[in-house]
Amino acid sequence: MSEIYLDYNATTPVAKPVQEEVSFALAEKWGNPSSGHRLGQMAKKALEYARTQVASLLNADPSEILFTSGGTESNNIAITGLCQAMSGKGRHIITTCIEHPSIMNPCLHLLEQGWEVSFIKVNSQGVADPMEVERALRPDTVMVSVMLANNETGAIQPVAAVSQVAHRHGVLVHSDAAQAVGKIPVDVKDLGVDYLSIAGHKLYAPKGIGVLYCKTDAPLGRIMFGGGQEQGLRPGTEPVPLAVGLGAACNFVARDINAESERQKCLREKLYTELFRLDHTIIRHGDPENTIPNTLSVSFVGKNGAEILSRVPEVMASTGAACHDRTIKVSHVLAAMGISPEVASGTVRFSLGRGTTESDIEKAVRLIGRLFDRM
Ligand SMILES: Cc1ncc(COP(=O)(O)O)c(C=O)c1O
């Protein structure tokens, strides 16, 4: 039986029109954008066009778009660069307990360097409360970083409300939007953020390209040193074909984002309903009305998520806990939601995408059902 890919939050395939643009750029736009001659300037033009495509998806100005190598780098530049620029004001930052390691680990690194970090708790649906952010704000707080959509549960965070609260106190706001961009409309002005991270490979662009949106005049210190590319903030010869790919991907997802979002939501609800029919004890994580439309995180109580996926290898999805030396290591996200290790160990995250069909969902449920009959 053919394989069913339900792991689009891990990564997406490169969309056909994106592949074509990247191939063309690889063949024709290989000049160095810093070169003054015709080939260099052709590459520069392609790079700048890609920048306008990304800016248009986010409702930003092209001058506010910095190309990076991906979500991890964007998050590192945002956290470290901002703290460096603002250290004269104070040494306190606020984030949540459910961030991706590319936010968590720079924060832990800052802790080791004497900074203070407040980690905001989430409720049982995996959502942070802007009032908690307000309570954590101090005169020496320099930034708040709250992700837009969680990678494990899909839970959408109240970033616009967080921005309002933080800005009332003169504090800058960053959001890791790696899991949201391309799945739901993301408008930096509506969100009111000063910085926002994107990972190209989560929205049908190639791996190795991302973006940090940095609002005009928002401070950002340099953490890398080299040539003056990307306003000196992300130096190094720009990977033009990858940037072209990200621009094309932004264009690709923008065309029908609302219709596609609705389609995936319907398929996800079908998946949940059919899984529930198989096993009435399953527990769903997150409020379906407040998650990105493609993500379904469920726990099969009394079963093991990793075992399910290994015994149904045709269904490619992710787990929410890992077993090391017979102890269960629950993901920090599920733990923050108060989910017990026993329940967390039965967690499977299904994430749908543009390639997912109704027949994929039916096949996946059939395969899992057959396994449950055998178990
Ligand atoms: C929420 C979130 N932020 C950041 C990243 C890191 O992105 P990248 O793999 O492009 O470094 C990921 C990737 O899984 C993610 O899910």
C-alpha cells in the first residue's frame, strides 16, 4: 500500500511551481547579487523580487524582510540580536513554556549569561494568556517572544493581544510564525509585532531559506559579521535560487489560502471523527476552533504513539513523547498543558497539507484500525 504523508508540520514537499522557479534560478540567476555586472544584477533583481513576494504575503515593506537560512536562524537572530541591542535598558525577557527549541535554547543561553527569563504558562488547551504576559512585564523587560502557532498542537496564540499589552509598556515583540505562515493569513500589522520568523520549508519552499521580518526602525544588534548583505544583519552571499523559491512559495500559498485552510480543516475533522469511532478513549489536544487548520494532536490512551507509528509505517506522522532508557520523555509542550506522561506517551500528531486527500485520510484510518484490531 502506498505511503500517506501526514507530517506537514515537520516539513512540506517543494511545490511544483516553486521547483520550476528554483530550477530556472539555479540555471540562470547564479550570479552574485553584489556584483555590478549584468549577471550579478540579474541575480539581485530576482532576489529583490522574491523579497517583495514575501513582504506582500505578510503585509510588510520589502525593506523589512531579511533572508536567513531558516526558522532556527531567524529566531536566534531575533532573540540574541534584540537582547544585544537593548541590553542598556535591562536584562529581562518574556517567552512561553511551549516555544520551539530554537527560541527555548537561545533563552537558556541568555540565562547562563545572567539574563532573566520569564516563561509564561499555558492553559490545558496549550494557549498562553496575555494577562500573564502583562503580569510578568517589568521596567527592565526588553522583549516578549510568543509563537503564533504551536508545532505540536497547532494551538494559535493571542499574539495581537500580547503585542498590545507589551507595547503599552514600551516592550518589543517577536513572534515565531514558522508553523502559521502559509496555513492561515498572517499580517504583521494586524499582529502588531516588531519581529516575526518564517521557515521556508514549512510552506512548500526548499530547506535552507527563511525570513526574519524586522519592522522599520526596530533595533537589532549584529550577531554575525561579514559583508554587508541583508543590511549587515545576516551577512554572506545570498542563496538567490532559495530566496526565489521562498518568494514563489509565498505567491503559491497566497492564491487560495482561505479555501485551502477550510479544505484541510474539513479533512482534519474527518480524521478525528473516524479515529474517535475506532477508539472512544482518545483525547484531543487543543481547541479545534483555535488551532491551525491542518494539525490534529491526539492521545491514544493506554497505547504508545511510537509503537503505533512503527507498526503502521505507511502512515507518516509524529509522536509527542520519546522513550529513553525505559523512561518516558514527554514533550515540553504536552507537559506544559498538564498532560500526564502516560497519556502523552500515546500521542500522535497528524499534520495535513496541500497534498492530503480524503482517500489518504480513509486509508490512514483503515490501517490504524487494523492495527488496533491486532493489538
Ligand atoms: C515553531 C517552529 N519554529 C522554528 C522551527 C525551526 O525551523 P527550521 O527547521 O527552518 O530551522 C520549527 C521547525 O520545526 C518550528 O516548528
